Amino acid sequence: MTVTKTQLADAYSAVLTKELGDEWGHKFSRRDASKFLDLLWPVVSGLALKDTKKKTPGSVPLGHIGRIKMRYKAATKARRGTNPFTGEPATFKAKPATLQPRFTAGKALKDEASKYFKKMR
């Protein structure tokens, strides 16, 4: 099942209300939770891109969920090769250097997935 942003916001608002509602004297709505999720993106992306001038940029931990790392991929030169389908010679274009985000699941998320998989069997 793929979760939509609305479903995520509903679940998040329920947890926020349960954990912080009494302390803050507020019942969090789906709209509040959606705003929290929208405000999280610039923080995570800003931290992930902070040290991107290095060849090995840093990473951003996301608690028990996992970690986001930026991977540096070097530029490639144009090269000659063979089309595997037709066998004809081909030229592959050069590609510029890029940064690619990579997500690594945390131990807690992996353990939960393992428990869930064992229950399904």
C-alpha cells in the first residue's frame, strides 16, 4: 500500500495530539501536521547540501527511520561503445558531475520490517 501525504498527515496529527496535545493545550489538525511536514523538507535538504563542496558530503540522521547521505558522482567523458540490441557502434554522451541523495534505513526500521515479514509467513 502506498501512503498518500494526506494519510501521513492524518497519522502524524493523531500522534502529535496524543504526545503533545495535553502539554501544549492544543489538538493538532491534519493541516497543522501537513505544515510540520512541509517545514521539515527545507531543514533536511539544507543540512544535506551544507557541505557539498567536499568530495564526501555529510549526512543527515532522521532518528530511527534512517539517514540521508549525499553521494558525489564524478563526471564521465563521452565514449564509444556498441548498442547491445543492434550491435552497431554508438557514442555515449558525457555526463556532468552530480550529487545524488541516498537513503539508508536505520536499524529500528530494518528490525520492524523483519518482524512484519516474519508475521506474514
